[in-house]
Amino acid sequence: MKYVFGPVFSRRLGLSLGIDIIPYKTCSYDCIYCEVGRTTCKSVDTDSFVDLNELFSEISIALRESNPEVLTFSGSGEPTLNQDLGEMIRRLKKMTEKKIAVLTNGSLLYKDEIREAVKAADILMPTLSSVYEKTFVKIHRPHKYLKINRVIEGIKRCRDEFRGEFQLEVMIVKGINDNMKEISALKEVVDEIEPDSIQLNTVVRPPPKGLDLRVEEEKMGDIARVFGKKAEVISYRGQRKGEAHLLDIERKIVEMAKRRPIRVEDIEYLFKGEKEIKGVLEGLIRHKRIWRYRYGDNIFFKSI
């Protein structure tokens, strides 16, 4: 499918059907930790990027073939850059009773039309990782128009208006915003935002260039205690049996595909009985970790 992937297991949402409505690596940020790689089109301007009829045809097929817990706008770009996001959410509400989530970096919530677009979602998950401009730029490498004060103000205004579940993600990056000066200042602003929950994350998957950006579990626990009872460390909660199992499958597939091209039949045989294989493969392809090609009558996968 072109726009829909999964369902895949999400640390925060459970079994999630992903909806990718933005061209690959079109984003308002170019985060140093992004597993998808460098942003190729950095923008703060919205546009229509997808064929709505094709998109909803794919969603209908996916819902017939699977039973996700939530439908999630996410993927390889910033979903709020799609000017049709609000219409998409409203149409989804008419075709399913499943919860609708939007994963966003939060950078465009200062715009009235963006806050209006996400208003109909059940779950909103923006990101805020620092209150200092210098740190903000170092972590997110944002579009030149974006300043941290504007981003914070947008998140606050959205929180005031949004009636669904507001989960704030805080990405902690080793050696950058994992010190107490950063955490204490960030906590003050997070307390003003008053999210329903605080999802503390660190760089679990290998970022580009093999940088070691992951904060250790014990330190993440210390940071969580600073933020208080609403805070949860989701990066290490990801070691729950379900996700740890899927991450292990991902690693094995990528390692096999590094050594030689592997057939889809080989993967299905090795992981027989694993219902999530289709979603795992689609996720690996979408995140440019493997690629799929046909040779003769067979479909092969090779590591990128």
C-alpha cells in the first residue's frame, strides 16, 4: 500500500494502523536522532499531498484485513503539513469507531488552522524536548522560521483547546538535554501545559551515522521522578514482551538482508505463526532499512 502500513506494535498506543500522508522526509524539523534519516524537504507550508480516494480505499482494505486498536497519523514526515488532515480525521470518524491518534512534532500548533485540524482526533501526541533555543536547534535542526518560544506557545494553546487525550512526548538525548538544568526548566513549562501524560523517550533505534544518543535506563528513571507522577519512561517500557519480540524480529530480518537477498518465502518460513510479519516488513521498507524488488517470479528483500 502507498499510504497505509501495519498494523505495527506501538510502545504508546498498542496495535496501531499507520497512515502516512506526507512525502518521504518532508518535515519542519531535521532531528539528529531521526531513524528515517535527514530531512530532504524542510518546510512549514501545508499542502495536499495525497489522493483522498486512494487513501480511504487503502484504509478500508486495511480495516477489513486487520483489527488495530488505533489509527495513527505518523510515518516518515510531519503529518500536520498536510492541509487535508482535518478532513481526513472527520472522514475516519464516520467510517470507524476506533480511536484516531496524531503523532506530531508540535512545531506548527501555533497556527490556528493546524489546531483546528487536529481538534477532532482522540489522541494528540506532540513533542517538546527543551525550552532553550540553542538546545532546540541542536536537537531538532528546525526550519529557520521556527523558534522555541513560538513552538511552546502553540503547544500551550492547543492544550487549552484540545478535548481528547493529550500525551506530551519528551525526547531525552544523551549529552544534550539530559542534564538537570535542562530538565528543571523543561518541567516548569510542562507543568504549565498540564498534559494528561508525559511520555519520556530516548533514542532506542540507531540514528544515522551510528551516534550514541541513548540515555541509560537508570538515568531515565531519575528524570521521570523529576517530572512527577504523570511521567512514564516509554523507551524502556518498550522492552515489554510484545514490542521486544517485534524489535527482535526486525533486527533478525535486517541482519539476514545485509548478508544476502532473502525471499519473502524465507521470511515467512522462519517466522511462521507471527501475525505481525507483514507489518514489520512494511515498516522496515517505509523507514528505508530494507528494500523490496522482484527477480523472476520471486520477491526479494535486501538491506539498504
